[in-house]
Amino acid sequence: MLMTETNTPEMSKRIIRAAKFILGPGCYRTDFEHGQWWVTRPGSYEQWSVVDCQTEGGVDYLDFEKVSEGEEK
């Protein structure tokens, strides 16, 4: 099972920590829908899908694919 297929409160917290590290400081909301995690930046509504990645050395990590530029409210 992939990390991003794990629907637990602990995985949500891990995703938020990764988002703050990779996407930058700020507030993020996670949602688990259709078997995968999504991250949204409240206010701007930018959205990313969360993806599993692995380094050449075999270390698993999370990354983000932007799916919506969002809009300023």
C-alpha cells in the first residue's frame, strides 16, 4: 500500500508537515477523497494532489502536484 492510500489522522499530520516544508509556510487543509490525499491552501484555494516518491537510494517521501492555481478571495 502506498503512503498516500493510508487514510489516518497521522498521515494527515505528516502531509501537513511535508506541505509546510515543500510548499512553504502557511495554513493547509487535507482531504482524503477517491483513495488519495489532497492539500488545499484556504483563502486562495490553491490545490495539490499528494504523491508518493522514492529516491534512488530507496527513501520514501511525499511530494505535491499542483492541480489548481486557485483564486484570491
